[in-house]
Amino acid sequence: MALTNKLIAYTITGPGLNPGSGEEATSMLEKFISQIVGVLTISAVIFFVIQIILAGYGFISSQGDEKKMETNRSKLTNGVLGLFIVVIALGLGSLLAKLLGIDNPMDLEQIFTSMGL
């Protein structure tokens, strides 16, 4: 009786994500990163707008107290500066992507393909 080597293919099943092709993994990573960046951007904008509103309310309720006005002036400055930084970061990211020839900076599949990976 001769022994033969047979290659047996097993499939992995179970809870969680099933392994698939590299393209599927890249598109899942792309979607995940895109969602994280989107949520963080929206959260930052909402946070800084609330800070600006609270600083304005603080100005109204300070009743001429110089210390309270200075604190609220600082809050207002920080809120406007933070909002400005978020908008500039989005614009700069988009500009850099266009200069590098990337139509969609979150399209990791296209980036990996252009890099030869």
C-alpha cells in the first residue's frame, strides 16, 4: 500500500470577520479609516462650535467682571483657532492629495496599486 500526500483545503469559520481576498481587506480598511476620520472631524467641529457658543454666553453673563471676560476671551480665541485648524487641515489634506495625483485620499486600494503593492 503506497502512501500519497494529499493536500486538504480547510476553510476557517467562526465568529468575526472571515478572511477573504486582499482587495476585500483593503476596502474594509479604507472604509474604517474613512469613517474614523469623518467622525473625528465632525466631533472636532461640534466641540469647537460649542466652545465658541459657551464663550459668548460667558461674555454675556460676566457682567463686566474683568477676570471672567479675560477667561471667556481666551475660550473664544481657542475655539475659533481650533475650528480654523480643523478646516485648514481638511483643506491641506485635500490639496496635498490633488498635488500627489490622488483623486480620493482614502482610496487605499488605488494608492497601493500605484505603489506596486
